[in-house]
Amino acid sequence: MDNPNNAKYAGMLYDAERTRQAISPLTAMDATLTVDDAYAIQLENVNRVTGLGQVISGKKIGLTSPGIQQQLGVNEPDYGHLFASMDCADGNVPTDALMQPKIEGEIAFILKEDLVGGEVTADDVRAATDYVVAAFEIVDSRVADWKIKLIDTVADNASSGRYVLGSHKVQLNEVDLPAVPMKLTKNGELVGEGTGAAVLGDPALAVAWLANRLWSYGVQLKKGEVILSGAFSAAPPATKGDVFKADFGPLGTVEAKFI
């Protein structure tokens, strides 16, 4: 049974994003909240903004690294929704529209087929993928000082903010995803590095997990959607004037400027 206050909590998060005034963690307000409540809160706001004309452009996967899972005391990733309005196609990220942004280098999957059912495999993901590109996810939190637990970030649309896609489209038969390297620089200085193996061992496995997890909530991955598969390394904070570049070897580079 859903928490009777879920709609109220969704409204608080919606208002926090609109006014850019952070709120206290929901888990500090209500110890009875469950992960199912958190996804219900997330979907409440997804339905709210799509009702106002926002268009879902894809999904994002978070908490794919063992370190972050251990930090939050969980044993699986989480997910959030992406909207077309989050796509910074020119690489320019509007800092003033965000609250406390951080940036993550990831691989984005672009689907050519729907992924449905509760038994999707990594091979199914590879068959359904049109191509992959280098990407940045800009995460943001409507919870003050990033003092989040799993339930807080899930309710807050998995801390989604903006995203930037690289231009070099690569077919999956041309690349070994777990072996893809990444070097992340901030204003020319190296601030993070990793490989695709940091994402549940294989980013395609992360997308399969997402398809199966979504199925349990009646949500599907659809043809044409962007799927951000998870971070290769820790997410450094970003402020106005910062320039980030990630080199993904065979996937090319992606750049984001915070303006």
C-alpha cells in the first residue's frame, strides 16, 4: 500500500526543482517510506511534467558502482527518467537552472527496438541497440547538501539533471564495452578515469537490469530512447565556467561547458 503522503512529497520535490530551493531528505521526514514509495513519488512527478508537455527521451541508471552501493547500503542500481528538455545538445550546460550539479562520464545506448518483458539479457540489449555514444550525465539533487539515502535519490528522479551526448556513433559489434577506457578532465586536469567494467561489469548488463526492473513497475524501454548506463568514475562537482572533457577511446570524446 502506497504511503498516503507520496503526493505531498512529490509536490515538495517538484517545487524544490522549480524554485531551486533544496529540501530536507524525505527519509528524515518519514521513516516509513519504502523504495516502492520512492518510485511512486518519482512517477507522480513524471506524470505531472508530461501532463505539462514534457517529453520523455529515455532513462538513466544510477548506483552501478560497488562503492556507491556500499555507501548507500544497497545491493542494486536505481533508475530515473530523462526528458528532452535535459538534452544539452550543444554541450552547454545552464548552471543557473541547476542547484548543486556534478558530472559523470557514461556510455549512452540508443535503442532501435523496444526492450520489454522481465527476462531481458545483455544479448537482448545488444540486439535492440542502434548504437552507443560517449556521454555526460549531469546529476543534481533537490535534497540539501546531497544528504541522500537510496529512497531520497529514487524519489528525486534518481538525481537527474541534464545530459550531453557525443557525436561519434559506434555499433556494438565494433567495441568491447567492458574494456572501453575513460579519462575525465576538468579544466584540463585529470579528475577521474575508469573502464566500462566499472558499470556492473558490462554496461549492457546494466541496461538489461533496467529493462527488467522497469517491467515490474509497468514501464518500458522504447525504441529511440537514450539510456544512460552508469558512471565510469566518481562524479566531481561542477560550477559556472568549468569545462569538462571525457575521452572514451574508441567512442571518441564528449565535452560539457557550464555556462
